[in-house]
Amino acid sequence: IYRMGAGLGPATAFLYAGPAINVLAIILTARILGVELGIARAVGAVIFSIIIGLFMHLFFRNEEKEKAQVTLRSIGDAVLTTDKNGIIEYANPATEQLLELKMSDIVGKQHDEIIRVFDSSTRAPKDNPIAKSLKNKTPEIMEEHSLIISHNDHDHVVDITVAPIREKNGEIKGCVLVAHDVTELHNMTRKLDYQASHDDLTGLINRREFEKRLSQTLDNARVDNQQHALVYMDMDNFKIVNDSCGHLAGDELLKQFCSVIKVHVRNTDTFARLGGDEFAILLTGCPIEQAKNIATDIQNRLQGFRFQWNDRSFEIGVSMG
């Protein structure tokens, strides 16, 4: 950053050096506190500060305009600017890649025709940060990950920051948007979250997640006065299959056993593998008599279930309560 700043003059060098010092302090603090995700956001904030500095020089220091433009074209984050009416005036190559649009299809268009922001979890539309920034004349930082859908319907999870661009007299000239693509990080986080809450073999909820949901359901029952039911199941003859035919057979039996039971589980229920051959179903909003009927249906279905492995056949049942 120092070397970049050295070529742009003292004022620009100061803009670069300040954020560089800040990010070191923030990262050290984050590491001491163990806040790993905070580091990523801190770095993003510093990058945004640098980009704002570049645009200040792009508009106010004509002699450095070319150098600033070269730097903006090299930045990996999507950067675009609008005038005070929200018409897009500039977009860097990273914006073209993010939106999968050519520069000619972006520049000159109203911002809400090009940038539409959604919630990354629910896919519900979010308020456009450019419109908010221009209206309120303040920076807009979208705290949670947002979703931008490209022209070719590809999802990109991004962190978005928008800030007004002001004239020397303080009047709003437009705004600058920076979108940092965190799709890979988002997908990795979701994968880790899934692995932490699901059983690898069967894909069912694991014991830890089940106990968490059970605790939440009990709390809700006290508040809402609703009835819920818990069905505990222990597979019969699993040890015989596992010991006589091996672990591959045991694993296949577990998967087939779960497939039979899933037919009777509602979308609102939680079916979990607690460990080994132990399973449980949390029936939410289910009166006891209905829960008994569901348990009976599962038991009857399993009475006719036979597990085939090579030339051997095993009768598989279940004990439940």
C-alpha cells in the first residue's frame, strides 16, 4: 500500500497509509478476541476506505485520474458509481463479471434496473442500498450477506457498502457501491454448518442438533401451550447384521431403515439419528393420540421390512416408545 501511495502523491499516500495502519490494529485485536469473521469484515472496510480515496482523487485530482482508474480496474471487488439521480456512470471489470453484463449494458442505466439485492437466506427482496444512500445522504452498510443474481441467473453472495460522493462544497455528486463477493466463503460456512448438525451416513439431524431443537420446542410449548410428542426408536437386529456381514452391510441397513421411516415423517417434524442404531422423531404440534398413530404406522411398516445382503435375509424390527 505504501508503494502504491508513493506514486500518487502525498495526499493519496496518506489515504492509503491510514487504512493500512488501521487494518493491522483491527486484525491484531480480532485475533486476540478470536473473532475470525470480524477480520474479513475489517479488511472489507479498509478496502472500501481505499476505494473511496481513489474516487476522491478520480474526481478532484485530475493529474492522478489515470492512475486511479488503473487501480480501480485492477480491484477484485465490484465497484460502480452513479450520479445524484441514480444513473450508473462507471463500473469496473469486476462488476461486469459479477453481473455478467457488458459495460455498455450497465453504464447509463438506472441503478435499480441493474442492481437488485435479495436476502441470501430467504431470497426476499431487500431495500436498494444505492437509493437509501442517495436519499439519506449517508453511507449504507448491509450488515448481513446479501444476494445478487446475475444476468444469467447465477447467485452471488456479497457484502455491500455504499457511500455518497460529494463535491468540494459538500453537495452530493452521486454515490459509489462496492460489492465484495463472498460466495465461496458463504457456501463453505453453510457446508460446515450442515456437517455440524447432520449425520454423515444417513443425512439425518444428529444428536447435538436434535437436543437443541428439543430444548427450543420445550420452551415454545411452555409459552404457546402447544402439544408436542417425542418418539424414541431402537432398531432390532442391527448388531447381528453388522457383526455377521460387516460394516458395509450395517451402513446400508441404516440407510434403508431411515428411508422406510422418512415416509411417515412430516416436513415440520425432526427425524434424527442419536447414535448407533438409536433414532428419534420430534413431532411438533402433534397431540398424543396422533403421535401414537404415527408410531404404530411406522412399526407396522417395519414389520414387513426385510434386509437383503448377498444371499442372506434379515428380519428387521424396531422397539419404540
